[in-house]
Amino acid sequence: MARTLTERWAAGETTFGVWGTIDSSFTAELIAAEQPDFFCCDQQHGVLDYQRMVTILQGVRASGSTAIARVPNHDPMLIGKTLDAGAEGVIVPMVRTPEEAALLAAACRYQPQGIRSYGPSRAAITAGSRAPRALEQVACILMIETASALEHVDAIAATPGVDALYVGPADLSLSLGLDPGFERPEPAFRDAIDAVLAACRRHGIAAGIQCGNGAMARRQAERGFQLIAVATDADVLRTAIAGELDAARGGPR
């Protein structure tokens, strides 16, 4: 069996992946064939539905990458349904308090430790087992992207069952009164990133972050992040097509 993301983080490895927003299993399959460590199927801001997510998870797994998904909200039933579909981890947006963190961690685990309902459907295939303990070997990743989350970041990172915290830089920027961006020069933004990294280190969990390109991802890896989205599929496609059109037309527009 391939090692899970959590096993790789525990071993000190950095995992680089791609963020998927396009409603196409073929696009995801093409990307997964390049062997990113993970592919995240975005149900929050991506233009895809649950059934398309299932086909994307299938295509990604066939190429050997780890398939995870961002859920759109805190609904424990939707988290369970996403894990039952075979996602090997969930990224949950807009986590603000340790109480929310505890509920979300519980949504990833079965009774008596958690509240996840048993019905593994496709997950039994991806886990290679119907045993609850095997099915629970998924990554619970919570997004830090609000001022409230920053205030409680240490307690959120200390929550049992939470495997990683993931910085959403755009919403985090907005929460600090800044324009949205991946990297900002303001001290408040840099301090916020440092606070997330420090909390993750104190509590032995992985720190993750969204990036816009490979060079940015390299900088964040050197900073200590272990779960890094290198780029988003739609952004890479748009940029590549624009570059080719510019070349064909003799220069940038």
C-alpha cells in the first residue's frame, strides 16, 4: 500500500499537489499522470458537482496520486459522504474555533471517537478494507483563513484528530484588511503565516498553504510547509493558452 499523506508528513516529507476546479475527469487524469503527490478536488469554489468529483477521484487514483477533496462547508454528513466516495482526506474551509475543529475531526472518524456514519461504498475499495480503523486513515485538514482562526490557532492545532492546518491566503488577507493575494509584504500577513507554522510545529501536525506557481511553492517549502498546492488547474490552463496565443500573434496583448 502507498503511504498516506499523514505518514509522509510524519516522516518529515513535503508533499506538492495541484488544485482541481475544472469539471473534467480527463483534465484531472492528465494532471495526475504527471505524478503530483496529491490532487485536491475543490467542491467549494470549483465548478463541479458530487458525481463529477467521484469520477475525478477515480482518475487520480488510477495514476497513483493521492486524491483529496475540499468540502464546501462544515456539514458532517457531507464530509462523511466525501470520504465514502474515496477521498483520502478532506480540506474544510473557514474554521474559526477549536469547537468547530473538534466537530470536523469527529466527522472524519467513527464512533465512539467520532460521529461519522458507517457506509464506505467506494472508500472500501480505496482503503482496501471495510474495517473502520482502516477507513479512518484519512487526513483531516482545516483551513486557517479568518481573524478568529488566527486568534485560536494554537487550540485548533492541538485538537485531537486534526492532521494539518491549511492557510487560505486570499481570505486570510481579506480578514486582515488587505487585498487578497498569495504572498503579501505587510507584516501582519507575514506574522499570520508564521503563527500558523509555529502552531503546527508545536503540536506535531503538518502546515499547508495555497500557492500560485512552482517558484512560490518552493519558497513555502523552504519556510517549512509540508502540504503545498503548487497551482490551480484553471489558472495554469488559462496562463498557458494566453502565452501560446501571444507567441502566435507576435507579442503580449
